[in-house]
Amino acid sequence: ADEKRRLEDEIKAELKARNAVLVAHYYTDADIQRLAEETGGCVADSLEMARFGNQHPASTVVVAGVKFMGETAKILNPEKTVLMPTLEATCSLDVGCPADEFSAFCDAHPDRTVVVYANTSAAVKARADWVVTSSCAQSIVEHLDAQGEKILWAPDKHLGRYIERTTGADMLLWDGSCIVHEEFKARGVDDLKALYPDAAILVHPESPEAVVDMADVVGSTSQLIHAVQTLPNERFVVATDNGIFYKMQQLAPNKTLIEAPTAGNGATCRSCAHCPWMAMNGLENLLHVLRTGDQEIRVDEALREDALRPLRRMLDFTA
Ligand code: 13P
Ligand code: SF4
């Protein structure tokens, strides 16, 4: 505990000395989220992280999350230094959508408006007309559909399928998925529902269709947190990364939160529903990068300008 306190104190001092702000995702460890809160940074979903980093006056933004979040911060803030505890923290959606293959896919369907999820590399964003996150995907696709546009969607097929069903838009889907949400099983959720009939089922739309179909609320991390605060239920089954429990429990201390099972028999294990890349963000590597300036995000300028356009569109649309 003393060692942890020492690390936290040093991180706080370094943040001040560097004029740096810490921006963390809800899936990072509780220690990181707490530090972001205590130091005037923010804990947020991917859309809010992008907006916060963009508006904050600090000269260095430290992004605790996964690489696409750091890249997004750099694309929006080329004049700022963007650091991450480790650049190795990637995302299975990003890895599963290489820019060259994606570009060929776009070339094969020139009649379609290209909409990509934020969980992609700068190079993939540079090929897109729009970037979306799970909190704004539906409204942006609705808007495009109303204009008669056909959509090419990448990379998350589950989120894509969900948006396709809720909007009725014509969507061609890339075949990608999140290794964390992919593991939630409808049968296990069903078992919990039988055990706790009063519980509300909260599901992130990166989950498989059968799980999404069981949800009382489908939404981004911030939308699911909002649901825990506002729904009258006392119990919630939560199908998303269990890092989110820190903020849910903080904002709704009297509610009972139950992890959705990641195995068909209803069994659950803490490490299953936790992103291995989010878990790479720790106090030690955070302090290291603050001291050394190591693990800095850099994005090629021409690429950055191309990736900025669809990102700006998203921020303007949701402003
Ligand atoms: P949101 O925070 O935008 O819901 O995204 C979830 C996610 O997968 C981030 O890795
Ligand atoms: Fe990517 Fe899934 Fe991890 Fe989010 S939880 S960063 S979508 S692998």
C-alpha cells in the first residue's frame, strides 16, 4: 500500500510538472481511473475522451486506454504531446482491420459511404468518410440513411449488425470483433435472468446478437453507466468489460451489479470480461512515461490530415 501511495504521489507531481492531463477509459484499472479523477483529468467513454483531450489546455495528454484512443488524441491535437503508458495496448478490432485490406475493400465498393468505428488505426480512419463510436453510431447512420446513402461499415460486425437492425440502413459489414465482448453467452445471461427476474440486463453492442437481443438497455459504456444511475431496478446484469464496475459502483453505491457470464454454463471468471490491452495500463508504466516522455504517439502529418476529417465530422455532429 505504501508503494502504491508513493507511485501515485509521484505521478501527481509529474503530471503537474509536465503540464499534463490524464484521460482514462472506463475499462482501465480502478487505480488509474481514480488518479485521473483526483488530478483534474477525466474518466470517460471513447467519444468523451476525444472531446476532453481536444478541449483541455494542458500541453501533454496522457491517454490511459488503448492505442486508437491515443492516436485519436494526437490526430485532434497535433500541437500537444500525447503519451500512453504503453503503445503495445492495442485492440482486436484495430488488429483485425489492416489498412491495406480495408482500403481494397473500400475500392471494391466505391458507391458506399465509409463509416468506421473509432477502434481503428489512423490509416483506416484516413480512408473513412465518418468515424463513429458506440454512443453516436446509431444517430450518424440514421442521418446517412435518411440521405439515401448506402454504408460500408468496419470493423465490428456485432455493432454493425445492431446498427443495421435498429436503423434499417443498407450496410455492408467488415468481419471483425472484440475478443472481450465476443465471449458473452446468451445462455448464461438467460440463467441469471431466471435467478434474478428483477434485474435489468445492460449490454454493450460489441456483444453477439443473441446477447444484445436479451438487453433492457444496449449502449456505450457511458450510456450503460447512466442506466445504472437512472433505472429503478436494484440489480443489474452487465455485459461489458468489468473495469466499468468501478464507476458504476461509485455513482450507484446501493445497486447490485452482476457480471454477465462469459461461459454457457453460467460460470464467470474475472479475467474473462476484462480487456488484456486495457489491463496493460498500470501505475508503474504511467510514471515511467511521465518521467521519460517514452511511448509517445506520432502520426504521419499527411495521414493525420486525412484522418482528421471524418473524426471532426463526428465531433461536429455530436456537439
Ligand atoms: P465506448 O467507451 O465508446 O463504449 O467503447 C468501448 C470500447 O470498446 C473501448 O475499447
Ligand atoms: Fe478493443 Fe474490445 Fe479491448 Fe475495447 S474491450 S479495446 S473493443 S479488444
